[in-house]
Amino acid sequence: MDVYTDTIRNMAAADKLLLVERIWDDLAAEEAPLPLPNWAVAEAARRRDELLADPELGLTHKEVWKRIGDSRNG
């Protein structure tokens, strides 16, 4: 393993989350769009087509937030 990976593995969870947040913010500041691998584009198209064919597969915002709340409450 390289020194960077070893360093990250030895970080506390809170520090790892902060690192991810900083990386995410840095990526978001990029002006050029991030390249997506072909498999990700194909999967997004497949899911879109599936939802268009059967809208009942989707959830409302309210349902999503309820599921999130339920998962946090055990």
C-alpha cells in the first residue's frame, strides 16, 4: 500500500468525512463537467426508462424522507 492510503486508513472517521467533504467541494468547483464512465451513463438510462415505463416504481419526496427518518430511528 502507498503512504497516502495508509495515512487515510489510520485517520479517525470524523477526519475521513472532513477529507471527503473537502474533496467533494473541490470537485464541485470544477467548471468542466466530470467524465462519467459508459457503464454509469447506461445504468442511468436504464433506470430512467424503467421509471418511465412504470411510474409506480418511484417514491415521492415525502416517502423518501420517511424512509430516511425510519432508518435513523432503527
